[in-house]
Amino acid sequence: MIDISVQNLVKAFEVDENIIDDISFEVQAGQRVGLLGKNGAGKTTLFRLLVGEISEDEGEIVFGTGKRLGLISQIPDYPDHFTAEDVLKVAHQRLYDLQTQMERLAEEMANDTSKELLARYDKTQADFTRLGGWDMEVERNRIAGGLGIGDEMRGQLFSSLSGGEKTRVNLARLILEQTDILLLDEPTNHLDLKSVQWLEGYLAKFPGTVMVISHDRYFLDSVVSRVIEIEDGKLHFYPGNYSFYVDEKARRIEEASLRYEREQAEIKRLGQRAEQMVGWGTGNKRMAKKAKAMMSRIERMQRTEKPKGDKQIHAAFGEKEFRGDLLFSVKGLSKAYDTRTLFSDIELTVTGGERIALIGDNGTGKSTFLRILLGELKHDAGKVNYGPTVKKAYLPQHVHFEHPNRSMVDTLVYELGCSTQTARNRLGAFLFSGEDVFTPVSVLSGGQKSRLRLCMLMDNDLNLLVLDEPTNHLDIPSREWMEEALEEYSEALLFVSHDRYFISRFATRIWILENGTITDFHGGYEEYLRSLAVDTHVRQIEKKKAGKSQKQNPKKAPSVQKQVDKLEKEIAKLEEEKNTLLVEMEEKSSDYMALIELEQNLQEKEQALKDCYEHWEELMMAL
């Protein structure tokens, strides 16, 4: 069954320049599709066309009958008084309407016992039950908890939340609405590692269709099973995840390059042959006719377009040789805001050449910790000591320039003290060329600002490079370029990142900031994940041992198995009582007062059954 059908779609924002150029594709129900392409390629434009936010110039978009579509990048306008909890409740508005309708019908039935009214009540209650009305609060708590939306945030005015927090709340609302087709535009941008992993788990079980735009390569590998790439307004299809796409695209480019070279060689050979025939054909009609036929053959040849490789940034970080063993040390470092302690009594030592990833949930104080290390923020207690030859540089998460109205070239000239030509040469190495170098830095995108700041940092002789979410605003080609540049940099690196691909590639040491302290793990990201798995396994074994010791001591609480047996008997009893009530309700369908009492008893039995089943699941997990 087809969920999305796009045929001959065209969209242009400027005359004679189609950002979407006559594209067609179909998405089957339940597919997981990654939409890739450079920044500005038209990915978000395609999503906006799909949801009808903008209209196509040509072509047709058709969805499966009755299928509901949701786009995460759209944040609707809500009333000023709405809290985050109110926004989450919007997802269950239909259920609240049914609940209100049930209450109104119950009031009417106090004076009207007609079968028609009772039938309306039964249908309304059946719809409420079928749509999960009794479980909506539990489900709301589960989704919000998974995405790191705590009680404090849920009580805040939605308008007061940051852009990232609004995105998380909106994602939760969209998931709660049980949309059939999810369009996710950079869903991991404002999520910490735990929330990203939760989202991956949710999407693995989601029964509907998913299309996702993401620069998170780890996420794409985990979630998608098909890739559609937009390049120069056209689509290219890859039947696999991101890693498959990378290998297959490289293979296709290599194959196209060989085909192009063979065609060019053949065209050259035929052209030379035709020129000879033209020379020989002077006064010879037959030879002239052959020469003309050969020229026509050359013109008719199907020519492979010359494959385009990504433009490379030819630049490297300057390095300053580090002398000595100690790069920096942290002793008794503490920081609090008002009554909230971010971290306290931190003790760490770093030597030259180490590559350290600082990870942790959003709001734990990672960026604050970096800024204290760099001397940009004051700490409450403790010391930070650097070696005498340390020279450091910092790329913040949000790049700002002191003079935003200056052009890029003037920014380099004034801040680095170089000539205009040198500035232009350096900008060209970072893919800023032509008239673009005269663009004011204030209008640059987040990724362009990061690239410009890196362009300025790379001239320095460094032995400690500090990066705060360095890949956040970069598309995949830019991330890959940064990683290649960092591979050439052999001195110390300290970075905060939620990009697991980046962490996995560079970290040789992990600092985990949680519960006001930093756990120091000496090893890479994959080793860290394995250690977490081992810790979880050990806890499970200890839990089993505790269960066994409990069985061996009859004076203690009943064994888990005995609790299960007892609970199963209780469930059987409740099921029997529930069936008895249903039969009795059918027999007394014309007795309104009796029905009200029976309905109340039924709800109590269903709630008791639900509680028993939840307890039974917990006990079975323990077993």
C-alpha cells in the first residue's frame, strides 16, 4: 500500500531556477526513509510541500486514504496562557471532547432513560475506550519522560521555553497524536543522548511511515532502511541505511567516472576520424557523406554527465608543540546557580594529546564546565591550573562576532591583521568564494558562522582545542570535512557533543557529567557502551540473586513466583466478575438507575484489572 505518491513535482522560488525539478517517488506504508542532501538542496522545501504549507508549481502529491500527516518542524501558535502540559494535552483533545460528551450524556440520563440516549452513551464510551482514553495520562507521562520533558518544564508557559524545548514538546505532542505518517526535520538537534536513544526505540516500534531529514549519521543508520538524496533538484535512490548509501554512492560515482572517461575517449577518437574524412572528402562525395554521418553519430551519442565530487576544504589546524606532561588539572571545582548545584568537588587531570568527550543530559552544566575551564565564567570553589606552554582555542555552540555588520573578508582583515588577498585566499579554502566573501557575518547561517570561526582558529598554533557541539549546525559534507581536519590535528581535544558518530570517531576518554559529578572513563565510546551493558548485566544478576535468597528464606516476603500465582488467581477472578457485570448490564439495558451503578462497578473492575496486569508484567520481568 502506498502512503505517499509524488509525481512530476516542480517548485521554484526564483525565475528559471527550480529547487525541486520534476521529481517523482513513492513511499510504501511502514517504510523508514532518510531524505539527504546538502543544506539548501530542497529537503525542507519538499516537507513543506508535502504538508501543504506551500504549494507546488507543477505536479501532484497524493496520500493514502485517511492517512494523517505530521511535521515536527512546524510549531503551531498556541494561546499565551498555554503551558507545555496544555500543548501535550492538545494531542488528546478528541478524547477530552468524548469525556465531556460522556459526562453530559450521564447527566441527561438522570432524567431520560430512553434506549436511544443509552445507545449514544454506549457508543461514546466505546469510542473513548477504543482510542485509549483510560490510558491517556499514563501515555503522556511515558512519552514526555522519554524525551526528557520533566514536570518543571511541563508546568512552564510554552511561550517561555527555548526553541529546543519547544521542539521537544512539539515532537511529544506529534507522537501522542498517533499520526500515520511522521515527517521529522532534524529531530535530534535539541535532544540529549538518552532522548535520542529513546526516540530510536520508539521509531523501531512505530507502525506508521517515517520520513526523516537528519545530519545525525548514527541516528540514520539506526532508523532508516531507504535513502532518497536530493541533488541539483533531482532525486537519487538508495535501498539501505546511511552506511549503505555512503558505500553505494562512492561506487556509483566511480562507475560514472569510468564511463565518462570511456565516452570522452571514444568521442575524441571519432572526432579525429571525422576530421580526417573531411580532409579526405574534398572532391569525394562518398567520403564527405561518411564524415557527415560520423559527426551525426557523435552528436547522437548518449553522454554521461561528468560526476561532481564534493568541493574539498584544504586547510588544517595549526599546532603548537606541547612541552611537559600536564596540560591542565581541576581540583575541587564546584559551580551552583541559586539553590541548584551543577557540579561539585570535581578532580581531573589531562595530559597532552588526549581526546576527551564530555557527555551528559541537557541542562547538567556541560557548556558551563567548558566556560569555567576557559576562564569565561567564575566558579564557586576549586582551582583550574594550566601548564606553562598551553595555547588553547574555543569554538562555542553559538558563534557570535563582535562586529556583525562587517563582511567576512573584513572580519578576517581586522581580527587577524592579515591583508585582503590573504583573507580571500583563506576564505576560498573554506568554500567562501566570489562575491560571497562580502556578505555581512550577521546574515550567515549557524553552520556558516561555525565554518568562518574555524577558518579564523585554524591559523593559530594550538595544543588544546575546545569545541562545544561543533557539528550542530553543519550538514553531513561539512561534518565530514571537519572530521578530516581534526584527524590531522594531533594535539589535545576536549569537546561536548551529542553526535555519536563524532564521539565514536575521536574520543579516547569519556567524561560523563551527571548527578553533580563527573565520571572519568578511560576508553572510547564503543568501549563505554560495552561497559554500560556489562554494568546492566551485573545489576540483573544481583537482582536475580536477591530473588533467590528471598526464596530461600520463607520468613521474608513471599517469593516472586508465589506473588505471580496469587496475582493470576486475582486476575481470573476479576475477569469473571467483569463478564458477569457485562451480562447483567445487557439484561438491565432498560433500567437506567441500575445501569449507572453497574457502569461504575465495571470501571472499577477494569481499573483493578489494569493495575493487576501492570504488576504482573513487573513480576514476570523480575522472573
